[in-house]
Amino acid sequence: MRVLIPTPLRSYTRAGHVDADGETLGALLAALDRRYPGIRFRMVDEQDRIRPHVRVFVNAEAVFDLSHGLRRDDEVRIVQALSGG
């Protein structure tokens, strides 16, 4: 499936999108981490929850649970909130 990567994480992938597989969101992020070591930790905390500043959309629907099922034709968009003043 197509995974859209936000600018702050492109230092890992060197691309704005990558192709990856996984039956669940958690499996997909694990697959990305195997290919791009360290990327998962930027999105998922030590309690296995999506970090507060990260949003994941599957086919434009917000997803908050790593057990959310995925299909091969899904598009996953990862968004990171920016803060500052």
C-alpha cells in the first residue's frame, strides 16, 4: 500500500511516499521500521500508542488504534503536528 510520509520523517525514507505492507496499522509501522530503523519510535510511544502529535489517516479516515485493519489498496497518510510560536 502507499504510505505518505510527512516532511519531518523524510530523513528516514528520503521520499515523500513509500510502499509497504501490513495487515494492521501496527504491522505496517513495524514493517516501515525494519526498512527505516527508528521511524516507528517517532510515531509510537513506549506504551504502544500513537504519539499525541501524530495523526494517521487511512483513506482520509482518522485512525487511532494500531490494531486497525488494512487492505492492500489503502492509502495511509502520516501527519505530524508542528508547534512553535
